[in-house]
Amino acid sequence: MKNPGLPRRQGHRRTAVTASVLLLPLAVSTLSACSDDDGATNPPPTASPAATASGARCVTDRPADDKGPDAKPRAKAAYTVDDKTVKAKSHKEFKTTKRDESALLVSGSGKLTTRDAKIIKHGGTSSLTASDGHGLNAAALARDGGTLTMSGGRMSTQDKGSIGVFAAGKDAKATLSSGGIRTHGASAHGVAAAHGGTLDLTYVEIDTAAAQAAPVAVGPGGGKVTVSGGTMTSAGCGSPGVQTEGDVSLSQTLFDLANSEAFTVEAGGSLSLKDVRASAAAGGVVLRGDGDGDTSYRMTGGAVQASDGDIFAVQQADADIELSGGADVKTKDGKLLRVTDKGTAKFRANGEKLKGSVAVTKGSSATLDLTGSTDLDGKIVGAASLTLGPRTQWSVSGDSALKGLKLADGAKVSDVIVGNGHTVTYDKASSPDLHGKKFQLEGGGTLKPA
């Protein structure tokens, strides 16, 4: 993929300050204001990626809602299609300024096609739960079997919970090509799906300006989202490029996240990337569970670069992470992989160049399987097991302690581990290949049983 650089935030001039000092000179756009839960606009905080990554200031989560359980609301819209097929005239304007009302709604057997439409949505939601789960107050809503097809056009939303395009319910689908979406309110994602809805985006530009507003989101009940090309930017606190409880596939898309991690995968969610490039201020990928929620992340080629925070943070989840095709993952200051809160991580890399340490807290676990020509430069601490292939290499950057060490067929300690003067210990019972032996490492240092 030819690298066209990161997207420019619509309507803003770029600052001269870069997001990181990593391989790509990816600039952070001038920050837009963050809106609070009542829709009020406040100046954004001075970017402090470390605070964001640790959760001290910006946490990627839905703001608190006092409207109770995820009840399905009655859908209202200024323009409705519910049992027929409609092709709107080009450049048609859809607009609403009412609370809890969409500019357009397609439901049941209805089908609506627009070209170069202008969609304007003002007015906040009365329930963030209903907005995230069922599309209440979305500018454009496909619901309960409705099909929406949009080509070109521009969309703008204001106020809390004013999501751009939402597909809610089984067989509901929205297909977008070209065009752009800009949202300004808190919890106003660019596009979202829930309860089995489907979204298909091709070369769409999405820009969100406020807190808890991911450009792409999949909420309760899951859904399926496919994104090809396009640019996605966010300025608000806790607004990753993708936040998903469903299945999201991205290809050749650019992300610029000024106050968040790059991606968040919730319990039950999966995220697959091919030749995607992301620059984030506060970490790379968060995989978060609820004790028994599986999450998965696949990355082929592309890049995820963070100016601070961990590249992969597994929190309570049962996470499966796979890198291949020369995926470039880097952070200025953080771990390659951190597993906490009784999380489990399966980490696989084939032919990758990896830099950063692995930290696994008590009660958590991780297995790392390095194959092909993968190189790892870092230390490993905690309940982590490591498998090294014959063409891999681990350059130890600090004293390390492994739960288990396995050498794949043809791999030798002297060939695959460079000690750099450090000590590596392993658990004998979990490392039968080593027979409890002590090894002197290339470059100095020792591998020995704990």
C-alpha cells in the first residue's frame, strides 16, 4: 500500500507538533473541544498521553447513563421509509433539530438510496443506552430490516448521542461510499451497529470532535462492519478509531486519534486489519473482557504507532492477538504487551520486528509464539510462556522470568536467544525441552531454571 500520510482533520489547520518520534512523522491535528454529557462544549485538555493511557483522565467507555436497562425505544424521524423502495433525488437535504429524532429512518422492508445528500442532525438524546444500543437520535438510522444506501454527500451532527449512521437489528444494513461524516457531541460515534446490524463503508471520511465518540463502533448484541479505504480522525477523550463488541474488518484505512488509544476490542469483539495505518496519542490496542469474554485482533501489514502507552493491553479478557505481513507496531514509552486483571493472552507473530517488553501481572497469563524470522527486543516478566522458532531471535533487554520456554524443531538456545548480559529464568516443569539445564547465552548472560 502506498503511504498517503495520515488524514487531515476537516476544517482545521495542522499544528507543527508531531504525534510521535517514531518512524512515521504523523502529525496530530489541532484538538477540537470535548463536550460533556449535557452537550456543553469545553476546551480540550492539554494532550497528556500517559494520563490518558493509564485512565487517569480519559477512559474509553460509554459515559454514565441514568436511563436504566437497554430498552428498545420507539424510533422517530423527520423522513421515514418503512415498506417501500425510494430513490431520493440528488442533493436532497434531510434535517431535524428535535431531541431523540433522526433526520431519516429506514425500517422493515423499506429501502432508501441517496446520492450527494446533505444530512443535518441537531438535538441530544434522552438516553445514551438507547442511543448506543438501538440508534435513538442517530442522524440516519437503518433498523429492523431496513436498507440504507448512501453515495457521496455530507453529514453533520451536534449534541450528545447524535451518532452519524446507525444499523440496528437483524437484517438492518447501511452501505456508504465516499462522502463524509462529522459529529460534535459526546458519545456521538461516526457510524455504529448493534444487535446484528451491518455496515459497509468504502472511502468514507469520518471525524469526531468530542468525548467517547469513536469513528466506528459496534455496540450491544454485536454486528458486522467492513471498512475499505477512507480516513478516520478523533479529537475527544476516550475516542478510539474503533470500539467494538462485534466483528470489524478494516483495509487500507488511515486513523489519527488525538486523545485515545488506537483501537478498543470489547468482550465478544473481533478486529481484523489489513494495510491499516494508525497514529494514536495513548496506546495501541486495548482488548477488554468481562471475565469470560473472548476478544481477537488480527493485523496484516500496516502500522499502529503510539506516542505513549502500551501497544497491546489485555484487561480481564481472553485475548487472541496475531501479527503478520510486516506489521509495524511501536510506542514511544510503554510495553509491547501488558496483561492484567486475570486476563489471558495468546500472542502470535510471524516474520515481525518487535520492540518492547512483556509484563503479566499476578493471576494473568500469556503465551507468545514467535515464528518465521520474528525478532523480539525486550524483557519478559510474569506468567508468560515463550515459543521460539529456528529463525527467530529474542534479544533480551533486561532480566526476565518465564513460566515456560519451548524451542520449536530446529531451534537452539545459542541461535535464538541473545542475552546481552542479562539473566533469564524458566520453570523446569513447564519447560521440558530444556531438561533443567543452565545455558550461557550469546552476548553474555545466563538462561537457567528458577
